[in-house]
Amino acid sequence: MSEAQTLLPVVEALLRRAQAAGARAGELEREMHELNQRIFLAGGMRVDVAQAARRRTEREKALQEARDTLAEMDEIGVQVKDLEKGLLDFPSVMEGQDVLLCWQLGEREIGYWHTPEDGFAGRKPLAGRTGKTEKERLN
């Protein structure tokens, strides 16, 4: 639990970076889709090919940044359950049971847990319980 709580500022920064990159990629994707729709509806039109290629490259770069950031979070043992909502799980052991410490963007600290089977809907308050992260358990 304490290791997950200590990592929270770093993980939150990574989460925000992944969200921003994902949002940027989505925005560029919509822009490209709208251009394709205008071309289709007009039966063709002149397009600034260089600009369209730059936008496609920007989108790919934003997607790659989001993927890389999510991979970095995975490497430190954090499970991203919902990127848009900012919902994260930290594998842990509590009273000999494998659990997931649960945190959502906007919460001040990791204050909930649930079993892997129960998911977010089954979250319960930690309220003084102690958990060991996967890394702590292995040491």
C-alpha cells in the first residue's frame, strides 16, 4: 500500500500525459475524418497533401506517446482500467488475498480496493487495512 501511495504522484503525471496524448490523437483523427467526409460529399476537391500528411504524422506521434506512456505505467505495475476516467489499479496482497488497490483521477490518495473478480463496482474503502504491492510481496 505504501509503495503504491508513494508512486501516486508519478503515476498521476504519467496518466495525465497519456490522456493528453490520447485526446490529441482523437482530435486529429476527427479532423482527418471530417476532411475525408468533405472530399466525399463534394465529389472530390483540392487538398493540401503536405498539410494532411503532417496531420497524419502528428496523430501517429500522439498515439505512440500514449502507447509508450501506458507501457511505462505497466512496467511499474500499474493497471490502467479506464484511460478517459483516469481509473487505475495497483496489484497488491491484503490479508493473504490478491486484491487491487483502486484509485481514480481526482482522489487525493489510494483509498479503495477490490478483488480482481469484483472490479470497480465492488470497490470497498481501505479504512486502515494494509496491503502489500506485488513488488513488496516478492521481496
